[in-house]
Amino acid sequence: MPANHQFMGDINPDRLIEWASKIGPQTANLVKATLQSRPFPEQAYRSCLGILSLAKKYNHPLLEQACQAVFEAKEFSYKALAEELIYLPKAGPYSRC
């Protein structure tokens, strides 16, 4: 396997869920749902890695709130979460509660 693809060989659903649970329970729920929403879990790896990467840009409470909103809307994707994270700060502290 090429060196730039070897990282993906170490990825599996359990590892993605473990990483997400370190951010919070809502993030873990969204990653689980994203993995289950595809015919094969491997098809969701990039979306899940994108979801996890948002923890570097946004604080964990805001990410958790956005994950909960996206999960409840049953939109299991990186794009939906990224859009929610843009919307939440503009909506104010009591939006979507």
C-alpha cells in the first residue's frame, strides 16, 4: 500500500467512535449514525474524519450542540455539521433548544 494510504489501513469504525467519544457523546452518536447510514462503513470514513477534524476549529460544547442538532435532523454528514456550526453562533445562545 502506498505510504500516503497507509493511515487509512489503521482506521476502523471502533477507532472512529473512540476518537469521537473523546470529544463528547453527541459527536460519538453522530459518527455512529454516519457509519450506519452507508451500505459499507468504509464509505463513511472520510465524512467521519471530517467531523472529527472540526474539533480543531470549534470548541467542544459548540460542536456537541451542532452534532445533536444534525443527529436529530437525521442528516449524517460532514457538510450538514459544518453548515450547522456556521449557523449556531449567528443564531444566538438559545437557538434550537
